[in-house]
Amino acid sequence: MMLQKLPIYLKENNTKLLIKYDGERNNKKYTIKLLYNNIQHINLGGDTDLPNSIFKEIFKNNILFEPKEILIFFNNNINIGIEALKNKFGDKCIISVIITEENNNLLYTIHIQTTKGTKYISNIDYKKLYETLLTEEI
């Protein structure tokens, strides 16, 4: 259900969603931001060690879905990939997931930075993206 509602929300609000894990930080390792494509709008979100609290704050006044739905989406989809990539490349890596709307679908772009280099890939199938990264070296 969330996968059908989030593209509508991103398109209607002309935004993208950034979820970043920064293992180089000592605290506030996650950045969660709703980024407006129009620079006159103030982006929502911030740095945290508790991503769920930021998601609740960003989406608290949303009428398309309940904040609980975005938390389930994050925990059951996005965070699974981040954790798998951290396990492969180490806790000190930096992983950014940018979610945009494209043709009424979600387009995911993962950017990963390790001590050995960087890589990014995009696809509408998030699971396929992180599974591809798990089979590759950077």
C-alpha cells in the first residue's frame, strides 16, 4: 500500500526522500530529509540516531498515509538494505538512498562510499539494487 502512496506524495509535493547512514560519525549516524525540488521551500528532517522519530515528524500532517506506514516501509524495506550493505562493507561506510518519483513509481538511487571507493546505482526495484551491491566489490 505504501509503495502506491509514496510516489503520489513525492510527485504532488515536488520532493524526494533522502535516507543516509554515515558510519564515520560518532553520533546522529542517520540523516532523514524530505528534500524539496523548489529551493524556496525549507527541507524537512535532520540528523538522528533514531530515524523513526524523524519520519514521524516529517509525515505527521500527511493526509495520504499514516506516519506508521512510512515507519513500516523504512524498517521492512530500506533499513534491511542498509544493514546488509553495512554488514558487507563495514560500519564505517556511508550509504545514501534517494527515493524519487518517476512515472508513478518509486525510483531508488543508492550511493555507497567505502574506504576503497564509491559506487551508485538506480532502479525501481530496491531489493535488486542492494542485492546487486552485495555481489560487487567497490
